Amino acid sequence: MVSNKPSNWGRWGPDDERGTLNLITPENILQAAGLVRQGKAYSLMLDLDKDGPVAQTRNPLWHRTSVTLRPNPLHCSADDVIVMHTHGTTHVDALCHVFYQNQMYNGYSVDEAIHPTSGSRRNGVHNIGFLIGRGVLLDIAGHRGVEHLQMTDEVTPDDLDASAAAQGVEIMPSDIVLVRTGWIRVFSENRDLYESGSPGPNGDVVAWFNDHQICAMGADNVAVESTAGTLRPLHLGVIRDLGGYLLEFLYLEELAADKVYEFLFVATPLKLINGIGSPINPVAIC
């Protein structure tokens, strides 16, 4: 653990593998359910497609169909076969996803935990179970009056606070905060530009995440954070040091268009034992 940086190691016990999910209580979920007044739901998942956006370090989705033909009157059937990176679409990062100094969240040894054929026996994605609570959309692009941020733009804590104030929402402990950069719009217009980089929150947002005691942060881009430079301070600070969660490749355009800034957020990752991450289909309900 790096000194002078916020940390949640040991906060929920020496054996904890859930991190900031511990902040969400049954009372929080009941309060979030009270935000449902219209009965309108929004899927925040990108289309799962072989030509969809994916980090350049990962392979595109491989999708095949198998067909079983039988003579009448027996039934015929078809099935899907999918091969993909668990981080290759809209997904949540497990707490074993990033690390440094041979330690992941809560001090677990990377050498002892991660195995190339069986995943991570510590902080695996199966520990999440579900992510349910109050969701808040911070429409940074809308607040700046642009369709999307530029590739090298960074989102600061002041930007997050200003957007929240303009939208009339208060960030509360245990919230799931979603940041809209609008960058996903670039994908259909200029894929080469989209894949060359991404705007997003900068490293100072680690302290903002901790100060507000939120559970998770998501965005409509490849890494949540800005991809300027080679370091990923938000990943290291939030996941490894705070035990917090990052949700990547979210689709936030419809929420922003309807100006839905707070809602019940529901996401359920696959119970992939010892998994490093999982695809999710997050739903915002208002």
C-alpha cells in the first residue's frame, strides 16, 4: 500500500473481498427503490456484437451458431457459442483486476491468488453477487454544452461537483455514479479516432471517490478514466486501494436525453467463480 493515499484495506476486516459494496445496506436499497415513480427502465449496456467497441488489447467477440436437425416429428434447435473477454463489452471490474507491488485490494498476494487456468482465488467477481443502489448520472458533456468531450479532455473533481450542482443532485454515500463524456458517439462516426484514446476522469477523482464514499463509478468509455498517458491512476486508486468498482462501456445517451439524473440502479454480473470481471446489462429505473 502506498503511503499518503486513501485506502480501505482492513476497514471491513482482514478477510474482506467485497470492498465498497459493504457500503450498500438494505436501507440504501429501499431508499433507491423509492426513486421509481414512472416505471421507466433504461438498459445501459452496449450491443453485444462482434463489431462493437473493445479495448485494443482484447479480442473482438467470437459468435457462432450451432444447429441440431432431427427428423419429424422431433424438434430441431439452435444454440449460440460465444468466446469473448469478460472485459470485452459493458462490464464490471473485479477487485483482483489491477494491482501493484504484488498486492491487490486488502493486501492479498497476487502471486498466491492469481492462477492462469483458474482465475483469482481472492477478490473474484463472484463476490459481487449484485450491484443495486441509488444511481446518479453526471452529464459532463451536457454541462459543458457539447455533444461529447474531446479525446484529451480530463474530468476533474470540480467538474463532477459542478455538474451535480447544475443538475440539482447531491452525491450520497454508497451511490453508483455514472459519468457521461459522450465519447461513445464518436464510435459510429470515426472508429479510428474512438480507438486512439478517450476522455474521462483523471487521477484526482480517486480522492473524490473516497471523500464521497461512493460504491462505484461508471462511464461511457473504454476505461472510465482518461486514457492520456500510460498510467491508470483511477484503476489503481479505486480498485486496488479503495476496493471500489469501475463500470466500463456504459450507454448513457438515453438517460442524458431524458435528463434522468437519479434512479434505481441494478446490475448483476455473472457468478464466474474466481473471475477477473464480468459482462453486465445495467438497468436504470426511474
